[in-house]
Amino acid sequence: MTKKRFARVFSERIWSVVGMEGDGELAISPAGESLNGGIFASRLRDFARFGLLFTPSYKVLTEQKIVDDKYFEKVYGSGNSFAFSKGKMGKRMIENFREMPSHASYQWDAVFNDGDLYKSGRYGQCLYISPKNDFVVVWFSSVYSNLLWLPIYARAIVKRLSN
């Protein structure tokens, strides 16, 4: 536990350690609470670097392992797949990915049975990570109601390249 602000701790322990090019922006209220579950903005390249921290390729950025195995145990071991499949987000993930993710956990919108992780952003941003296959797929968008469901392509890219 630290008495430092989240932004300082995040910068000291993650952002500056992995050599990000630009500033990360976190939307918080005047009281210091995250807005809308944590709106975060960065450069696309930094977004991809952040994703690498969840793969064996973290070593490209830093010798220090930032995301440890205990984190993955929590992500993969928590969540309720029955409740997820019945909820609004679960139904959306099933419809859009055309398969049933296992659950949602620790801010991941979808955790797949093969260990892949997906996080969506407002207006169509995507962070798709396959730790087992050592892949990260990211993109930005500014389209509120995109007719194409792009995250399905991230999963298809990883599956295709890992075979």
C-alpha cells in the first residue's frame, strides 16, 4: 500500500519502466475516482507495448516481469461463465465473436477458454492479447456505431497466425 496517487504509482511501476513514448491519460473525477470504469488513453504504439506486458515478449521492453503469474491465475480463475452468458455483455460477446468466451474478469470484457483476453474501448478501440501465442492486436477507432465488429478479426488473426 502506498499513499501516492495512482498516476504516480502507475508511472513509476509501469509506464516509465517499459519506455512508453507518450503520456498516458486516465480520466478521473475531482475526488480521484476513475470515470466509467477507467477511461484510459495513450498512443497506439504505447497501447501495444502495454499489451506486450501480458505476453512472454515483455522482455523486449523490460527485464522486469510486471504482470506476474498470480495475476493470470486470478483472471483465469475468477468469473462466472453462467452469469456471463446470461448478462448483456456476455450475450454481446457470444453474438459478436460467434463463440462463447469463458467469462469476464478484472476489466477484461472476454476471457476465452484458450487463455486469450479481450478489452474493448469506447468508440471501437481494441486490445486483444494471446499470452500463450505471444500475440497482441490493438487498434483505435472513433466510430460510435461501427457496422463491422472488428474484434472478431483480432481473434481470427491470432488463430490463423498461431496454427
